[in-house]
Amino acid sequence: ASPYEEVMEVTIVGAGLVGCLLACFLARRGHRVILYERRDDPRERGADRGRSINLAVSARGIDALRRLGLDREVLGEAIAMPGRMMHAPDGTLTFQPYSADRGHAIHSIGRADLNRRLLDAATALPGVEVRFGHRLTGLDPRTGDLEFDSGATTVRARVVIGADGARSAVRATLQALPGTDFSQEYLDYGYKELSIPARDGAFAMEPGALHIWPRGRSMMIALPNPDRSFTCTLFWPHDQLAALDDPRRISAHFAEHYADACDLMPDLVPAYQANPVGHLVTVRCSPWHVTTAAMTVGLVGDAAHAIVPFYGQGANCGFQDCVELDRCLDETGDDFPRALELFERRKADTDVIARLALDNFVEMRDKVGSRLFLAGKRAEHALERLLPGRYVSQYELVSFTTTPYAEIERRVARRRRLVAAAGAAVLAMGVTAGLARAARRR
Ligand code: FAD
């Protein structure tokens, strides 16, 4: 039974990762939730079961799952990655732990499996219904009417939350309203997914790591799957991806730049030719909600703030959105218009992780291979062990805590100022001592 006065019927558009998790949070509060999803039920035989790609889930995602009692089940299927394994062009491997605390790891999870589990969790709750095969095609905030392409269905709703991803149809409605700021920024890089299958039933590389081939202008990463394969993602400028257009060139390029991986990819050429190129976009939109006399519409997850994947935070951030919206509902007594207004405070955080994710691309494709970078990381971990709780790296704060992203940025900036001031003081002391010595000599 709901602890609140009014049980709302909430319509969520998109039964992806964030839509399903939000449905669980809302159902737990006693609300009735209807999810509209354009795809067919991925749990049914014959349905599009999604690509076998994976993602890294870390502290924010795990915290959200834990609040719903889903963490053990999800992590049970995941593979812990306590660090990065760098592959140099000559095949040399270097393992770099993510944290000074060897117990900390990010977790590789099959995206389609996670979605199916979250669908199971949501539909097991009373009051949750998923209507598959319903693609939202129109939303009229003046009337509260939603239109779907499935047999020209129209429904009327009072509270609609768009969890329909980076190309959100719900967001398109908000964008059309006066007063809404919107931008989308595509990287000139695309990505292509490839695979390293199991070898004789075993992982062909060390499974306890996120593998990286940093190559300056390009980069490939590989995450382990429970079936002992790896999903590789090659990031490269679009024109370069397209220029690799015949089998000979594909084989030659991989043999030159990714020799050790190439040996483990028997299907490299057909996979490269068949797999589509994905786009990488940062979406910014403000506000994320609108309330009219007829309805309230809000956005969560990628629909509100799609980011590039280089910090492994998109889904984690979307899951944290659900925790934050749940908190806003607590603070407003489940008054959805006010809760969605309060939820706008999260934009300060999502703007920061959007920036950090873009910055991390440079780090991953360029810097992680350098000795200087690795020495810096070792020094950082030594400092963390020396000053526990007082010196905490940015990566640690982002991936292994739930500290708000904006607070992390403030903390790191403060520390940089302190280090710069200390450096300047040391320099000044050196100059003063030098001048004093020179004066004595004269
Ligand atoms: P989505 O997952 O896009 O789900 C949206 C849902 O809405 C889908 O089910 C879709 O079918 C449905 N839908 C869309 N339009 C409509 C419509 N008009 N009507 C009805 N339904 C609709 N994040 C991490 O945390 N860690 C990682 O390691 C990571 N790696 C990534 C690697 C790559 C290459 C990419 C591209 C992303 C990665 N991400 C990662 C980001 C992560 O995938 C997204 O942030 C996450 O999937 C967002 O979830 P969502 O539910 O908001 O949107």
C-alpha cells in the first residue's frame, strides 16, 4: 500500500535500463506505472535480443540497484575489472589498477541481460505494466495526449517521464516549447563493435581487466562477457572508419596497430564489414520538465543528458537519476510537478560528468600508454594510501563513490589550486634562497 495520499499513474516512455529502474522506484512508492516501449519484449523468443554489447557498472549504478535489493543478482552475473590492461603496439601488457584499494572494481555486464533483468524486476512489482511495440510519435502538453505508431493509439496521461534515450521523442516535445535550451554535440569519432571469442572454452585474454589499445588518434577497448568472449569497441574518426573498406586493408590495419588482438579475432573482416558505425553524442537540454494545466512531463537518463562513454558513466548516471528523483519525491510528498522541478538541481552534476567524459577520451586514447601517465597514477595511489580519505583521486570519486559529480569537480579544482600554490611557494623559496646566496657571494 502507498504511504502517500495520492497514488499517481505515471507513464514512462522507454523501457530501457533507466526506464525500468525508475519504474521499480515508483512502484515501490505505491504508484501505478505504465511503460511504453517501441521494441518487442526482449525476453520473448524471436524478439530482437539486442546486440551482445556490455557496459561497466560502478558505485552509482550499484548503489541504485542496492536500494531495490537487485545488486547481488545483477553483480552475480558481472565480471569484476579492478584495472586497465594496456596493450602497447609491440604487444607489451601493463596492468594499471583503478584504485589504491585493490577491492575496488568496475563490473562488466551484458547490456541486454541487464535490461531483461530490470524488466523482470519491474514487472514483478504490483502496478507495473509494460506495453511493448509502442513507439511514441507525438505528445501534446496542452491536452496530455500521447500518440503511438501502434494502430494509431492515443492515450491521455497526467505525468509522463521520458526515459527514451539519446534521441528522445519526449524531449523533442520539450525542445519545441519556447524557453527550452537544447544542444547536441557529435564527436567526429564513431565506434564499431567487434568480438574476441572464447578460445578452447576459456577467455583468450585476462578477464579481470578492461583492455585498452591506446593508439593516439584511435583506441580500442575490450570488456569480458560471461560466455568468456570479449566485446571490443574500436573508436576512430568517421572518415577513417569508412576508409577501411576492403578485406585486405582491414586485415593489414589490424595486423599493424592491434597485432595481439588481431590474432584473437577470427571473424575480424566480416564483423568489421557487417557491424554498423555508432555515433557519439553529448546532449544538453534545459529545463528537463514542463508542467501545464493538463500534465507534467519530465526527462531522465540519456533522454535528459546523453554523454560520451569514456568514463563508463552514462547508465550509472541514469541510475543515479532514479535515486535522486526518488529523493525529490520524498521531499515533496510525491508531488510530481514540484519533484521534477527540484530534480533540475541534478543538471549541475550531469553537466560535469558530460565534460569529464569528453576529457577522459583524450586520457584513454593518448595518455594511458605513456610511462609518465602510469608513474603519475602510481604516485596518486601512493598518496591515497598515505592520506586515506584526504587525498582521493578523481577516478576514485567518480567510479567508486556516489559523491555528486559537481562536488567532485569542486574538490579536484580546490586540490589543484592548493598544489599549484604549494608549487609556487616552493619555487619562491628556492628563488629567495638563490638570491640570498648570490648576495652573500657578492
Ligand atoms: P536507452 O538505453 O537508450 O533506452 C531507451 C529506451 O527507450 C530503449 O529501450 C528504446 O527502445 C526506447 N525508446 C526510444 N525511443 C522510443 C519511443 N519513441 N517510444 C517508445 N520507446 C522508445 N554507460 C555506463 O554506465 N557504463 C559503460 O561502460 C557504458 N558504455 C557505453 C558504451 C557505448 C559504446 C555507448 C554508446 C554507451 C555506453 N554507456 C555506458 C551509456 C549507456 O549505454 C547509456 O547511458 C544508457 O543505456 C542510457 O539508458 P537509458 O535507459 O536512458 O536509454
